[in-house]
Amino acid sequence: MRSFFKTVRFSFGLLYKSSKLMFAAYFLLQVACSVVPLMSVYVLRDLLNALVDIESVGWSVLWPVCLYAVILISLIVLQSMDSLLHDLMYERAMHKYAYDFAQKMSVLPMSFIDTAEGRDKIDEARYLMTTAVNFPTYLIRFLSVAASFVIAYMQIASFNIGFSLLFISLSVPGIIFQMVFSRKADRLRRAQAPDVRKFCYYRWMLTDAWPAKDVRMYDLTKPISKRYDEEKKHYRDANKKLDKKKMWAELLTELVKRSGEIAFSIFVIIKAVSGEIGVGDTAMYISFAVAAIESFEGVAGILVYGVIRSSANMKYVFDFFERETPERKTGTRKLESFESLVFDNVYFKYPASETYVLQGVSFELKKGDKLSIVGVNGSGKSTIVKLMLGLYEIESGTVLINGYPVSDYDIQDVRRLFSALFQSFVQYPLTLRENIALSDLDRMDNDKEIESVLVKSGVFDEIKPKLKNGLDSFMTRSFDDEGTELSRGQWQKIALSRAYFKNAEIVIFDEPSAALDAEAEDRIFKNFETIADGKTSVMISHRISSARISNKIIVLDGGKITEHGTHDELMELSGLYAKLYNLQRNKYTIKEEE
């Protein structure tokens, strides 16, 4: 009951905020659509009785015929209006739910989102969007169908109470079986959620344009198709097994239910043959019997599947929306400029992992510093960047900005200090203008600055001939057939331009040349000092020689800082940095100074 009333408040709140008048009108239409068909049964009875009496057939029949036609036409109009209102309310409520869902996602910690458990809960809350939106419809439908059942059953009970109880009771087994199998289907769906994500991913590999080159290059179609078939078959077999049981149960319970309906119909016909009731009454009672059974099943079905089951499933929605989120760091200290950033004995491990990615990491970044973070893959380089931006909470230790803990500042003010090119950059299928200005939307209309950063990253001359609508050309053909398709290297330059455009005090480059050709990579490293002129910068690159342009270098190994200093100081140590540098020195495009 607690879950039910909680669901009522939540779901009705969605519709109430969408449209009060529509909701009231929809309720009245639902009641009308349930009651009006029963009115037609009474009119049909009078019409049939009049037709049986041959001597009275004449203009007196015209009135029930006209009334019957009016009722049928009215029902069509009411049902059309009901359908229209439902669709309008549904769209508005879905929009409201989706908006609230997005707002909640924006404040959930990465430590929750970045786990299998978190993804399962997010998927479940997203899947139950239609349940949350349709719950008021179920409840209103329940009330209107219940009114229809009461009217029809009272007529049957007044005719013969024994038969009315019989065919109603024979409908109960079917309702129970439906409830049981419905719960089993829900449990199966939740258990299969990880498998569904897996075979959907395989399907994406086979059908999306992005992985198409790899799939063809490595002849992956057959092996990936095989994996897809195996995962899908496992999913289908589990559902097929349940569907077979459900089919036999439905067949048995339907036969039981129909036996009561048939017995009642035979009883009514015998009454008619004996002259106890007329032809019109016969049709009326049989029609009411069918209506009573259908509405009883409807009431039970809506109650079980629409109301009770929805209330039970909504706990997953509440679990999502009520999940505690770390309080946004809204410290009162003003952060007007950047002077220094300090990691003091920081420890960190990712969610659901027992291994520390960072262990006792300490370093200082002062205004104007150019810091390079060096280390083998998996040593924790990118993790440091994520912690700088406050994307994850540290396990222990302290992160200070201008000598004060990060918690003393508003986290949004902290993030405004940074502009970052992430290693896993996003390819937005938006216009070129939007792709660049996402880092500072207030300057979206500044064509000159947008073109300037595109030139700085070296991509403007490459793509300019392809731009049908200049800066307003779509990148990819997802929304426009004339959109521009780019290589991964060009996309990285777009992401680099976006980082430049923000014009923040601290610039972070996380593997800025990972997808670039040698010429573009050479240009980025040679111009790094110019690009970051007057700014504080952090560079993470597998090209060790790029660290030479930094005045500070820290070397990570196994989550610990094992070396730190300038290039010359680290070379003199002959440690890991010197080893990595010497292994790669002949491959660098940046010449060493003599």
C-alpha cells in the first residue's frame, strides 16, 4: 500500500504538471467510454422486442433505431477524443520524466554510473518510464471498467444470482495464472539485463558504420554474428520456455472461463424458448454476461498488471530518483583566479575495485607551470585529471586550490578553471559551430573566434571545402544528408578546438595526439608553448619527448610518483623516465636541443 500511494503521488504528479484540464477531461471520457456501450444494450433490447412483435412494427421502431445509431456514433467520437487526449498527456508526461531523469543523471556520482550495478539500475529506471507515465491511465481505466462491471453484473445477478457467481468465479484461475506469469516475466527480464546489453552491443558492431571498417578488415562478421546468435538464442530460449508454459496455462484457463459463459448462454436460451423472456431480453442478458466477464477480467487485469504490478516495479524508479547524491560542493569561498593546485597524499580506487589506482600521490601545480605526467599505460595518469576536475571523490588525502580544500569552493567554479581534451573525446553529431562552442555557449555566435581555434588546431583548411553551410554545417549525416563525415584524427582536432575555445586558465591535454598523423602531432607539440602561453597546462602523452617542453614532470609507476623534476634532472637519474625516453627518442618529431 505504501508503494501504491507513493506511485500515485509520483505518477499523478507527472500528469498534473503536464496539464490539469487534460487530465480531468480524460477521466470523464474514460467513464463515458465504459458506460455508453452498456446503454446501447438497453436500446438494442427494446429494438429487438419491438421487431419480434410484427403487429407493432412501424414508425415506433424508428426511435430506438435512431437512438442506437446516435449512441454508436457518440461512442466513436468519445473513443477518438479519449485516444487523442491520452496521446497528448502521454507525450507531455514522457517529456517531464525524461527531463527529470536527465537532471538526476547529471548529479549522480561517476562512482555509481561507472559500475555494472549502476548501469543496471539506470537501465531499469529508463525502461520503467512508460510504466510511471501510464500508471494514472491504469488507475482511471480501472475505475471506469469497474463502473462498467458493476452495471453489467447487477443486471445478471438480478436475473440469476447462481449463474452470475459461477461464470465470474470461473474467470479467477485465468487472472491468477496471468499474475504469476507476469511476475516471472519481470524477474526474467531483470536477470537478463546484462545479456541484453551484450547482444545489443554485438548487433551494434554488425550494423553501425563506425566499427564497419574493423569488422571488414579483420573479417569479424561471422564470429561476431555467431556471438550475437548465441547470446540472442540464450535470451530467446529462456523466454520461449516461459511462453510455452504461459500458452498452456492460458488455454486451460480460457476453456474453464468459456464453459461458464456457454452454460449461462444455454440457460438464457432455454428461458427464451419456454417463453419466460423475450428475444430482446435474451440478447440483453447474453450481452451483459459477456460485458460482465470482460469487464471483470479487465478490472482484475488492470488491478494486477497496471496497478499492483506497476506499484511493485516503481520501487526501481524510486530507488533511482531517491538515490543519495553527494552534496554539490557549494563552498562559500570565492574562486576568482588560479594560483596553485596541490595533491597531498591522495589515494584513490575505482568503484567495485579493491586495487588503488593512486597511492599517496603528492605534487604541486603553480600558475604558469607546464606539467607533464608520464608513465606506462594503467599507471594512473588520466585518473589524476579526473580527480582534478572533481569527477570522482578521493579515498583519502587532500586536493587544494589556492591553499584551500576544493570543498571550500563551488565545484562549478572549480571546473570553470579548466579546459580539457579528454583521451576518450566525444564526437557530437551537431553543427561545427555547436561542436566548438559547447565549451562556452555564451560565445557561440563569435564566428571569428571559432574559426581561429579551428585554424590553431589545424583542421579548418582540411574540412572547409566540405562545409556546405559553413560553420552551421552538420558534422556526420545523422541529422542532415549533406552533413560532413570526418576521420577520427579530424574529430580529435575538433575536440582540441573545443578545448582552445573555452579559454580557461588551466589547459589539460590527455593524449592530444592519439588519433593524429605525424604532421599534426608535430604541430601540436611544437606549438604547445604558444597555445598555452600565459596559461597553466597539463600534458599527458605516450610521446615521452613531449615532456621536454614542460618545466615540471612527474613519473607514475603503479599509482605512485616515483620520479619528478625537469627533463634534464630526470635524465640524470637514469630511472624509468630516462628508460622510456631513450626507447622512443628516435621516433620523435620534436628535435632535441643541443
